[in-house]
Amino acid sequence: METIGWIFNGDYEDRLFSNRFTNIQSTKVTQEFEYFIHLLNPDYTIFSTKTYSQKYREFLKEFTGFDLKLTTKPNQIANWCAEYDQPILRQKLQNKNNLAAFLKLDVRYIKSKDELEEGYLYKYPKSLSGGGHYFYPRNEKKLLGLLSLGETLIKEKVYKRYLDFSTLIENGKVIKKYKNFIDDYFQYKGTLIEDNFKLDDEIEQDYEKCLKLILDYSSDYKGVMSIDSFCYLEKSKKYLYPACELNIRKTMGYVAFQLKEKYFKEYSFLKLLLMRNQSGEVSQSNLQKKFGDKVVMLSPTTNRFLVFIIVSNDKEELISLENKLRATFFQSI
């Protein structure tokens, strides 16, 4: 029987922009979040060379009702995050420079080190979602390296952000809006899926106008896509930054939404929380004792990142659960 091995191609952007669509390998990058494939598609066989403990396999079986299926020699490899069909269209949509130019955002495009100056945010247009954000002179070496390769960078002012959010789209249809969390380095930290997420009234009209433009801009693309946006304050007034980037693939937000739909639909709030694995004490049994079924660790304890799901029907309780989780297991981080 032919075996299809699914891979979590977390190196999607790198392969897309370097036109490396073959010779797919199981690596630390693809293995880090490949368990999401099993959680959302438990009948799939995962192409992986990673070894999972019996204890973790038992957790997955209890959670999904299916045994974890792995293969190291599939007859065919399928990319779970996104395929590489229509590469020219995908490159166009994924490139932040193209999007900024289309939306006529208030940015500059730089190609020379002479244009670097302090007080601005610099973006590498081909980077992984949430990545490729740099400051000068803090990231001078990285910026000079990119410019020396002939790359064009986005230069924009630094905004006082108060809300990061994404819009999940599939086959041109809006599925869900949800709040994202990032750190001071613009690295992804989590997603909050709530039944009744709404933008401020003064933002909603601008958002709907921009959404229509982007849906028209991406109308030739079929599949999963998300728009990353944020709201910011300027002289105490609220504004919308319509789109930082398009992600032409499944994202963490997609995973969070699908997990809620599949396993936690009875809850009004679900937060997917990403933490660096610097705690040696966290385990499923410890979490069960302290939180019951409202906090679940989805990742193996040996992974670089630990991924938690926190659920509740009360937002204040959800915040309290997260604070208790951090205080109990990550207080020294």
C-alpha cells in the first residue's frame, strides 16, 4: 500500500523564496511542531525521524483517540503547512514589499547601508511569519548582511501597538479573526480564539475596506491564508495598520482555531501559548493536578518550545490560569 508521509514544513518561506521545492527532509525545524498534524489530522501518517516516548504517545492516543503514525520512508511526501504549487503567485503574495506597495503603506524601501538610522523598524520581506524584524544599530550585522546580498528592506517608523490580530481566510472566504501576542522582538507568543472577537468601532470600517482590497489582491490564490494586522495609538487616537504581511500557509493561529473547533468548542475562550522550554518541572501529570482539564500541554517535554492550550468560558479565569501557569513553572524565566 502506498504511504503518504505528511511533513510540517516550517521552513516554508525559506524553500519558497529559494525555489527549493524538492529533496524534502525531516529536520529539527520540521519536527518541532509536527505533532500538530496528528492533533488535527490523526489519521495522517507523519514523515519524521524523530523518536517519541511511549508516555507521549499514550497522551496523544488519549487526546485524539488515534495512535501516532510515523514513517521514515514514505512513497510520497505531502507538505502540511502549504504546498509549493503556483510558486510565482505565492512569492508575490508572501513578499512583504509587494504587499506594502500595493496598500501604499507609509514605508520606505532601502538598499544601502547609508539609509540605516536609529529609531526605525527594518523588515526583511521574505522572512518567516513574525520574523525578519530588526533595529539599527542593535541588529547592524544582520542588516548589513542582508543588504550585501542585494535585498531590499522595508523601513518604517515604530508604532505604539495595542492590539495584534490576524484574519484567517480559506479559499477566499473569511473564517475567523483572532488576537495574537508578540514580544518586544516581534516573535510570536500566542493566540487567543474567542467566540465574539470584535475590533473597536472606529477601526472596523477601515478594516473592512482594507480586507476587501486584500481579498481582491489575492483572488487568484486558493487555500489557507492569514492577514496579520495591528492597531496602534498616535496622540491618543486609535488607528489601523491594515496588513504587516500575508501568510500563504497554515499558521499557529490556524492551529489554535482548528483545535478549538475540534476539541474545545464548548468553551468561549481558547489560548494557545508558546513558551521556550526552560522549565524542567512541567509535565502532564503536574498540570492535571493543578489545573484539571483547562490547561493542557500539547508538546513533548523534550521540544525546544512548549505549547499549552488554556480554555475557559470566562476571560478573567483564562487570564488567571495563564498567570498561575507562568508563576508555577516559569517564574525564573
